[in-house]
Amino acid sequence: MTAQEMAAIVGGYHGDAFRVLGPHRVPRRVSQLRWQVRAFLPHARSAEVIAAGQRVEMIEKVKGGFFVAGLNGSPERYVIRARLWDGRETEFEDPYRFPLQISEFDIHLHNEGTLHEAYRTFGAHPVVSEGVAGVRFSVWAPNAANVTVAGDFNDWDARRHPMRRRSSGVWELFLPGIAAGVNYKYNVRSRFRAYQQLKADPYAFCCETPPKSASVVWNLDGFPWSDAEWLDRRGRTNWLQSPVSVYEVHLESWLRDRQGRPLTYRDLAVRLVEYVKRMGYTHIELMPVMEHPFSGSWGYQVIGYYAPTSRFGTPDDFRHFVNVCHRAGIGVILDWVPAHFPRDAHGLASFDGTALYEHADPRQGEHRDWGTLVFNYGRNEVRAFLLSNALFWLKEYHIDGLRVDAVASMLYLDYSRRPGEWIPNRYGGNENLEAIDFLRRFNELAHTVPGVFTVAEESTSFPGVSKPVYLNGLGFTMKWNMGWMHDMLDYFSHDPVYRKHQHNHITFSLLYAFSENFVLPISHDEVVHGKGSLLSRMPGDEWRQFANVRAFLAYMWAHPGKKLLFMGQEIGQREEWDYNRGLRWELLEFDSHRKLQAMVQALNRIYREQPAMHQVDYHASGFEWVDFRDVEKSVIAFLRRAENADDFILFCCNFTPVPRPGYEFGVPAAGSYREILNTDSVHFGGSNLGSTGVVSSRPVPRHNRKHSIAVALPPLAVVAFKKT
């Protein structure tokens, strides 16, 4: 041990603190004493080492708190008693006497990108080492000259607890005597550009509530889950043949209390779960709950990938929310954001003074539109971080599905870039080969968890997004149908008198409806940034606007594909969604809004009850056109069939405000047909035109079928008939 090394410890820049601090044997030629204990205690006036049979005063070798004590015998367990500058005394275990904390095998797996539960190795974990309780810290920072742990336990002195350097850029430290609940960060001092920054733990299980930014030690063990029945049923469910009706929610703005504050996870476990169950949705999709510093990002600029945001409670509170959802028979889907991350100084950006999680070249490493950085999917440790994160939410929080955000931005190197602003792949193309490989591996691993499904928000024609990896697909269970969404919103935005000129917008989607496993989304992205709410997009007076929304939603529920509706659209909110305020629930005092909500509830009930509406969403045998040629009247009709082809429903749609009495539609079989849905019902706010419950077929050929029924087709409405 040299004077320079002691000065480096005191200065907080020694790169291998365990070589200096802790117990060390002393050569006979140096001292008659057999071993030394060295400690850096800048907060202490004096200190002593207490070992079995010995109590030895420590000598301050270097001013500033570098103490040394010489002892006889062999190194053994000891404690340090320090007298602090304020007169108090404290006794503690020396962190630098404990052995290695993580295995070389885990480090090897992390280095090759196959440590798929890296959160068990990295981060802060309450553990017991050599019979002493404390917290094990571990972080990856290969270009750091040294890394220290700073927190509540050391008065945020970034010099006091330097970490042990392991192979492959891993740093670790066991701090005895601290427990869950303490705040901490890593002080990372880089080997380059004199970079030094307090960083949040990438693997932290809990974070302070923004704008505070420290990580918080949390113990994930011991939560009393009671959703085994749900998990068992989930594992036996084929979701492609089951009803999936998703309610997309932004937790911060779904409902506010009387003081204007967002509800907590435990409040939501009562209010939101009761509402979703009453409305008949099968799943809740949560916009990102991972910790994010800026609420205006809606959660899509994540800092704490392993921490549910503390805005609404603790990690166990969020687990309680998921548990209650499952006990109520409701699945939980999380929006997951592996496409990019923000530049905040305490986050992943330039983590060790270099482009560690991102690319160094801005042509690969930046999303200029969003002001964020792109993950380097070709780096093994980054892949381990992201793949482990996906499995973390599925396993530790019992999440039922992950909807991956901005997949198109991951797939294409030239996404939203002009010529010269991107670098081709090794074959000269614009596909991001590393991202494609990452997404395939993500889907393979996610589907090892029984009953879990994955959904891609992918807006291009990239082939095979929802095809299995073994068929050269990306492996997602489902994909958002962005084309259907744009066509439908455009069609309904036109006054009905002009809709005959847009007729292809409501029929075109059936040309490709079975090329992928589609979800039909009306998401948060469609009700912000000047687009208006679903209701406000509709033309005409108030009655026509509500009638249009009812027809839109009924056609959406009847169309092949699973369903997703953003919160607030089911009650006819007129204003755009505002992340900073609650929904306009007071609108339910008015009949038109309350009855629209009742219709959505009825749609979910019929959808779940009728196999023809959900069993065959992804094969042409589940859909059959009856008529799409009546362009002048903007009328279409089609059949939806279950696996049993004799179980079918006839849907008839009139997208003009003109009633069509006695309109004839061909039917597959003779008999009586019961009206099971009429969006013009008075119960839903309509004019109550319809076919009085049951109509009987006649042997009058229509639409290439031997029998037909004549129905009263209401204005701006969808009616559905089922053979009795």
C-alpha cells in the first residue's frame, strides 16, 4: 500500500479499493504484526477495531479519514467502532472484509447476453453474507475508473463506499447493516473525458417519486399472491381464439380524487377494476408504468425499467393491483418500451462516460424526433438487460401481456431519417438486423411463460410480425392494425353524403385482415395532438355524432381482430385527452353519454357470449361478405362464423342517416333470425328503429343465397341477427 493509493482512496478515485481497504496480511519484513485492517472513515474523529480478544485503536494514516490498525493472529471476523465528529459512537461491520458476492458464471452469461434473469444478479438485493444482513449492490460499467455507492446510509458521500471491480466491467459491493427502503445511486467516474455522474441503478426495483431521482432498495420476496387460479386458467387459454377486449388506461389521468390528485395503485385496485369488470372488458392495457422522470412523456421515456412508478405507490402496491385484477378475471397488459430511452443525466445515457446502452454514432443512436437515444441491440449486455426486463414483469409481477411500443422504429435503420442520416446494415439494406434478432429472441422467451401474449405496435408492412420465429416471423402473438384504424377514422370523418366516395375505406381491410393476427386499436395516439376525441371527429349535430360513434364501435367489434379502446371514448368525451387531468366523468349525468357507455358495455357482453365474434379472427373461414356493393346507400353486410360454421351472426351496417325499411339481405339458411344488437336502440340513445326482435326468412334469393330476410335498417346504425 503506497501513499498514492491512500490518497486515491481519500480522494474517491481509486479503481480497486479492495486491494487497499479491509483486512490484509502484512509481510514480516514490514511489521511484527500479522495483519492490518484499513478503513476510510471521513465521518469519524477516531476508530478502533474489535476482534476476538483484541481491541485495537486505529491510527489515522492520511488526514481526511484513512485509518489503519495492526493486529496479531490470523484474520478473522471483526467490527469497527467509530467516534463521530458530533460525539456519537457507532459500531458496524466492515464492508471490505466480505468475499465475492456474485459468481463468475453469472458474469460470463451476462457477457454473452444469455443471463435472462439478470435482475437477480444486478441491482440492489437485501441478502445475508456470512451471517450478516445487508444489501448487495452490483452494476455494469466497463469504462469506469471507479464506481462508488452513495446514499442515505453514508450521507451521500460519493467517496466512502467504492465498489469491487470484477471481470467484464462488473462492479459489486456488500454493505452490511442497511435494509430495504434506503435511497442510493452509483457515482460513476469514467476513464474518459473526466466524466463523473451520480447514476440511478438500471436494475433498481423502486425509485423515488419524481422529480426526485434516487433509486430505492426494495425486497421483492414475500408478496402474498392469490391469483393461482387465474394463472392456471391463463396457461390453458388460446388467446387467438378467445375474446380479447382491451381497455387502454393512463393511470395518472383516468380518475382524480377531490383534490385533483391521481389515484393510488390500491385505489385503482378498487375503482378501476370494478369499472372494467362492470364494462365487460377482458384486459386492461396500462400505458408505461415503469419509472419515468417526465409525466408529459406519458411514460414512454423510461429511466427505471425495473421499477413501477412510485407516483401511485410502492412496488407491492402495484403487485396488489395486478393481483386484484386477476382475482376479478381481468388480464393486465403493459406497454413496454425497448425502442429508446431519454437523455436524463441520472439515467442510462452515457452511463460510464461512453455510449454504453446506446450507439456512439448519432446516425444509429438517436431518435431526433423524440429527443431520445436508441438501444444498441447488438451488444450482449444490453440484450440481457432488455430481455431480463421483459421476463421480470412477466414473472415477478404476473403480467399477462406486453405491448411493444414503436416496433417500426426498431426494425428500420432509416426510420424517420433523411438520406445521409443513417447507416445501412452489412448487406446494404435498411433493416436493423440486430433489432430483428432481439425481437425474435424476446418473443421466444416471453412465450415460455404459460399463457402470456405479446403485441406489436408496428405501422409498416414488415412481413411476418405475428408469425412464429420458426417460420421466419418476428414471433409476436398479435399486431396492431394501424391501416384499419386510419381508414376507419378517415371514412367516418366524412359527412355521410360523401361516404359513397370513400366506400373502399370500410372494405379494404378485409383484403389483408388475415395476413397477421391483428388487434383493432383506437388508442391514446388517436385522441391527442389536435386530432380530437373519437366523438369530436364525427360530422353532424350531436345526435348524428353519437350515432356515428355507436356505428363505428359496433363495426369495430364485428370486424375480425381483437379490440382495444382508449379510456374516455366509451363515455363520449369531447375534449382531447389531457395527461394532466382526469376524464370528464361528470358527462355521465347526460343521457347521450351514459347510453353510449351502456352500448359499449353491451358490445363487450355480446362479444364475449358469441363465439362467432371471436373464435375465428385470423382465418378467412370466420368472415364472409354478404354484400359490399351498395355504394350509393353506404350499406354493407357480412357474416361472422365460429369454428362451428353453423354458428354465425349477420351484421348489417347503414352508414348514412337515411332509414332503410324492408332492406333485404341474403342469409345462409332458412329460419327465424333474432336481432341481438341494434345500435339505434333507445337504450343506447338511438331513435329505436329496428326489426322488433325477430324476422323470418323468405325463399327469395338475394346475394347469391337462396333465402333472405327483410330488415328495417336504422339510420347510422349497425344491427346484428342470429339464427334461432
